[in-house]
Amino acid sequence: MNVLCWNIRGISSSMSLLAHYCSIYRPCFLGILEPKSRFSGISSSFWRSLHLVPVHQNTRDRRRSNIWVFADPSLVPTVVFSSAQVVVIRCSLLGTLCTLAFTHAFCNYVERRQLWLDMIPFIGGPSLIIGDFNAVLGAHERRGRRVPASTPCDEFRAFIDAHDLIQPDTSGPFFTWTDRRRFPSPIESVLDRALFSQGFADIWYSSTSIVLPRLGSDHSPILLRCQDTANPPAGRRFRFLNMWCSHEGFLDQVRASWTLPLDYPCPMVRIMKKLKRLRPTLKTWNREVFGNYNTTLAELQQDLSSLQENIDEQGYTEDFFDQEVSLQARIGSTLMRKSEHLRQQSRVSWLSDGDRNTRFFHSMVKWRRSNQNIKQLSIDGVISEDPVVMANHVIQFYEDLFSEPVYAPVDRSWISGYVPASVTSAQADMLTAIPSADEIHSAVFAMDRHSAPGPDGFNGPFFSTRGRWWGRI
């Protein structure tokens, strides 16, 4: 799904450019801001040529409409709110009712406060806000002779933070607006952007914002590209979960697999084979013991609620007391495992152990997943978005990079006579010596517990925890 929004600053002079953008990107929704023209003055055949139908034009007292919204003919959107600063529509997308808001905020930050208030009832659930906010998040989003006032920036950030809105990864020019003054006194700002809620991120696996070239208007068009499915490799990769280490049965599972004999003389090969054998064991154990922690939490909370209702009716007994303490402890441990799992997925290492900001971790996980996708590649000067073409190009690139052509052997021993020795013989022996057990132990225990896993799926906590239980590696 593509959503295009453009503060066009006069549609009459930019109709051909608008038609060009629509023919390339085929937006499902189109928002035109500041058209500076009567809607009736544009031929209906023009909109049909864009394969779009009008949805709504807002009203601004005696002034002309400044927000026009269009949609693909196959969609059936409903207008739920309209004001001088925003048009809010709802439409079923992928079987879910989504809210889309096209905004053209007032320049005066005092008047802009009404926009923040108007949007509050519509942000819950899957929602997207796109358009010209006429506000920046800080001085880093403005370049020129004037520094933005702190109060409007603080209010804009507070609005985003209060509703956990996400700004997608953005490509293209950084600044979306310029006052078109000649050097050396132009002003550039990031006024146009897209923001969406957690629910919207749940529906669209990958969302990318593209700032298109600024032509005709002093604002750049904003294109939001949403993909409901990614193109992951076949099969789900194994990843070691740090929360497994805190379970009392984890050691027994690992020991049962690790102690089985393997007939491989090389120690490193034996370790590799044991890790490979351990992966399906841990996956099965995780599915049987932990399952889906959201389902487990719901069941435990239901059991606790029923127990407390019985306590209200019959009063406390020793048995009821023990059951309540046990359920509360199980809920607490499940919440901690869930938080640790989300922390590991989010790769956030600056929060203290025990922090349980589940909503924040969810946001980081979704942001990482969205940014991990390669949306497009330049192949021989041509931009490609075909996943198969991009995958083949990447494979071929690294095969060429790491493949060395076969040449006749060349004697390079004469080079050593011209390169001065920088280390002594003793130092060279020390550098090439086999690492001692203490050195291996120190290296393993120095691994960052929040680091990414290796190709085999095992990370630092697995090896360091195993070291504590079984001695030095």
C-alpha cells in the first residue's frame, strides 16, 4: 500500500507532475494540501486518469478548502472528522479497520494545539498521520538563520511520545521545506512527515517514508510505502533466548544433549556438531515449557482472578493463600521472561536489568524489523524492488567479492627483505601461540550479553552461562 501526501501550494501549475507521481507510485490514498483552487475547477476526468476517486474536501469558514483526500476506487473509506487542520478517514485494510489522517497544521503553535487535541480520539488502534505538521522536533530539523522556538518543539514531541507514535525510516532529502531564498540566507526545515501507531505497525510488516524531489512547490511530497508481508528466508532461524538461562530445567536439557558422544577427532568440529544437535532440542523444549507467553499470562491472570473471587466469597484459608502466592510468583516470572525476550529482540542495552518497559521494547523490535529489510537496490544504475532480483544480485556480489581468480603461483619471499621487523621473535612466538585456557575463559566471559548471535544462533550468554556451570571452556 502506498500513501502519497503533498503540500502542492497551487495545483493548477503542478497537475502534470502530480499525474507523473501517481502513475509511478499508484497510491491507494492521496492527500493534496493547499491546492489554492476550487475543487469544482478541476475536471473529473483528471482524477479518473489518476485512478482515484474523491473522498472529502474540508471547509475553512469562508476560505477555500486546504485538504483534499482521494482513494483507490476499490476502497470504501468513511470520513469521521474534518476541520481546518485535518481530515480523518477510516477504511478496512487487510481485514482491519484503520484510521488515516491527512493534516495541514496551522503555522501558529497556539492554534496548532487544537490539532493535537482533535487527534486524540482517533489515534487508538491502527492509525496513520501524514502531511504538513508545520512543526519540527528540534534544532536539528531546521537549517538557516533562525533557531526554532523551544515551546512548539516540546509540544510536538510530547504529542508523539504521549501516543507512542513511530516515525518510519526515511530516505531521500532530509529537509522537506525551504523558503526558496537565495544563498546565503535560505531556511530549510522538516515540516512534512508520516507518523503511525503501534497497531498500524502490527499490520504492515515494513513501512518506509520517501521524501520525493521538491518541484513546483516549496514542499517535498511524502510517500509512505507499506508492505504487509516481508520476504524472510525459508524456515525460521534458531536464536538462543537469554530467558532460558533462568529456568531450572535448562541445564538438564543442555547436559543431556551435550554429553552424547560424537565421533569427530577435531575439538572445534565436535563443538560445532554439538551446537547443531542442541538447536532442535532447545526449540522443542521452549515450545513445551514456555509456549506463547501472552497466552500463558492470560491463563494465569484468569486463574488468579477466579481464585480471588473465591477468596472474596469464602474468606482466606491457608490453601487459598498458598495458591495466590504461587500464581502471583508465576505471573511475575513470566512477565520477567517476556521483558527479557523483548529486550533481547530490541537490542537495547542501556536500560537497567529488571526494567519492564514492554511497550518500549515492542516499539524497538518493530522499528528494527522495519529497518532490516532492503527495500530497493541500484543494480547497474537501475533501481530494482524485486526481492528475487535483489537477492540474486547480493549473492552474486559476495561470490565475486570473496572468490579469487586462479593465477600461476608467485614467489613473494623477497618482500620480507624490504619490510622491517616490528616485533621481536619472542613477541612473534607469543602472538602465534595457542591460547591458554585462562585466555579463552576471559574472552568468553567478556562477551556482551546483549550482542547479536552468531550464524549458529548462539550468543554470549549461552557460552558464559555454560562456563559458570561446567567450568572453563
